[in-house]
Amino acid sequence: MSKGTLFDKVWDLHTVSTLPSGQTQLFIGLHLIHEVTSPQAFAMLRDRGLKVLFPERTVATVDHIVPTDNQARPFRDDMAEEMMRAIEENTKANQITFYNIGSGNQGVVHVIAPEQGLTQPGMTIACGDSHTSTHGAFGAIAFGIGTSQVRDVLASQTLALSKLKVRKIEVNGKLSPGVYAKDVILHIIRKLGVTGGVGYAYEYAGSTFEQMSMEERMTVCNMAIEGGARCGYVNPDQVTFDYLKDRDFAPKGVEWDQAVAWWQSIHSDADAEYDDVVVFDAAEISPTVTWGITPGQGIAVTETVPTPDSLSAADREIAAEAYKYMDLQPGTPIQGTPIDVCFIGSCTNGRLSDLREAAQVAKGRQVAAGVKAFVVPGSERVKQEAEAEGLDKIFAAAGFEWREAGCSMCLAMNPDKLQGRQISASSSNRNFKGRQGSASGRTLLMSPAMVAAAAVTGTVTDVRELL
């Protein structure tokens, strides 16, 4: 087993006890909730006559079901309105901080916690959402959990978990122009597979990650779960500290200096032992596009859809399913594939730097005829900051719709949905069948800049040709 890694240190510091099952009872420092997975958990507490043990350690927002065009209440969708009322009532009854629409702090849960400084190194973080791994970018251990576990954290501030192995994933070198953090994680998942990380925490290391901004690191950690890992993290460094300093919930004054000293101490030791180590060269990573129905079915934009004989025997069955569902022929170029809808946003790529990169491509160009393109900021703060820079005007002039903050078409539990067999260029994290709201809709994952390139050309396009 691993030894001396940040994961080991944080796990040990938060261990309450070892349960008869052999699992660890782990204390959770920060619990994030939203409107979809929390109503049932609160109902379970009421049924058992239990109260929220540490309400000050839970923070709530709304993101999955909120419309991004017309946010007037009551929502047109009765179920969405019911979920909204439930989280409003539950947070009020339990004295939980709640960032509602119009608060200035509402947004996708994995965007608002980092931008406010709630997410900090050395924490254990849980949320009823699979992409909670995002927060690992700060050197936190962050888990997505199910509704019954949301109940457990509300009631006890702990979780019963089995300790993970640790795989170190090194990426070294400088990324080429037009290659982004999204391409890095799609490349890693392509090489290691969507189940390669099962039973592991992923530690992302190497000079490529050292050069990344916090927002880029969040993109990579966000999709650790898509590679099968339970969590992914980057060791905290000066980039982390510079991002956190002076944020709302970051320590201040003398406490800041003490916090930084402690954060540095939990860094993986130079002689840390890992269960596995994998190394990649940044120079080998190109703008990447998924062609199939899992995030692992990705190829460089200059490549062709793989043929069955180029795949391992284990991958051929899911590939055959993907060929049929996506209506893509083996051996044909992915570049030039027609696109109907272009979506820029999500907890993966809805931050300010993502919007800047997309705006750079969109500026001075026009969305292609017949393409619907829209931009959804990850939070109300991101929206305000983007508008202060004039990014909204760049997108609007190019023919993109500029929306309110929310999850939007990432999972389409709101009015933003694909229709029929539409094919989407999406900056989100999953390309599963039906993921974007249509049972037959098709999704191609790519970076925000690549989505913008697809929007203005109407087809999958190598963004390097437009930069």
C-alpha cells in the first residue's frame, strides 16, 4: 500500500475509527449539497428523528435543475420547482448556508466552493455528485457520494469508506498551443481506460501540472471519476496558495501563514511510496475529441475513428455499440463531423479561463448556419466577471446565446436538452447515451476552445487552425 502520500496523510488525519467491517469511519470537513440528491436525505433524517450534527460544515446551492434562460419562479417544470422548495425549506430548518439564485454566489456546486475559498488543502470533502473529485485540485480528498451517504454525513459528519490505493500519474513537458487541460484528462482516460482507476485515488504530478492554473487543475481532477478513480488530487503549491489568498473563506492574517505552513506539510513526501506510477509526455497530447459513448473513447482531432482490429478484444464490444449509436464509420476522420449544438459550460469547463479561451476563438467570427451555440457560466460570480471583461458581448456578436449560471446541458435535468438525433460538441464531462437530454442524442466531448471552433465552422475542427 501507498505510504507518505498526501492521500495517506489526509486520510489518517481524518480517521475517526476502524469499523468492524474493516472500513474507515472518516470525518468529513466540508459537505456540499444541491437540490437533486439532498431532499431524500433530509427526509430520512426526519423519519429517524435526527438532526444535522454540524450545520456549519454544510453549504448548499442549486445548479442541476435551474433553467439558464428564464429563471422566474415558479419554474415551468413542476418537479424542478418542488426540488427548489425542498432545498429552501430544508436549509432554513437546519440553519445551513444556502446560495440561492440571485444571491451573487449561486452556481454549479464545484465552481462556487473553490471560488469562495471554501475548498482548501488537506480537507475531506463530500457531495452527492460524482464530480466532487474536482476539489482535489487543491490537495483535498474529495468524494462523490450517494443519497444515503448524504444522510450519513448530515447526521454524523462521517462516512464509512474503504481506503484506496494511490496511483501517481505524471505528465511532463509543455502543452502545445491549442492543447488544454481538457485534452490532458481525455488523453489520460483514453490510455488508462474508464475502469483503470477503480480502487484508486489518482495523484496528478509532473511539470505539466505544476505549470497549470488552479482552474486547469480543477478540469483534470473533475474527470478523475470518468477514469474510474474515486478521487483525484494535485499537491498544493504556490499556485494553490496564490489562488486562495484573500478569498471569502480563506484564513486571514497570522492564521493564513499558519495554514500555508500546514498545507505545505501535507504534500506527498519526496520518497513517498505509490501503488502504481504512470508517466505521460505532454508533447504527445493533441486536441482530443470523444467519438463514442464513454469518455475513454477519445482520439486526437487529426485521427480517424478507430477500426475494430485496432482495438483490444475487451474494447470491441463497447466500440461496436458506439459505432451504431453514434452513426460513425470506423476508419473515417472525426474532423469534419457535422455539429448541431455547441455547449460551453459545466463543472468541468464553465470557469472564467474556459470562457476566455472560447471567446478568443469566437471573436470576429460567426456561428455557422443551423448551429445552436450557447455559453453557460459556472456561477453568478463567473458570469459577472466575464461580463466585466466583455466576454458576453464577444459571444453575442458571434451568435452565441449568453445564459445564466447552472449545470445546463451537461446532464439536461433542465430545459437545455438535445432534440432527437442531434449531435453536440460539448465542454462537459460525459458522453453517455442520452446524457444530454435526448434518448438518441449524441455527444462529442472536447475543450471549450474546440467547442467554439465547432460552432463557427459547423463541424468538428482542429482549433489550432483558427488560433
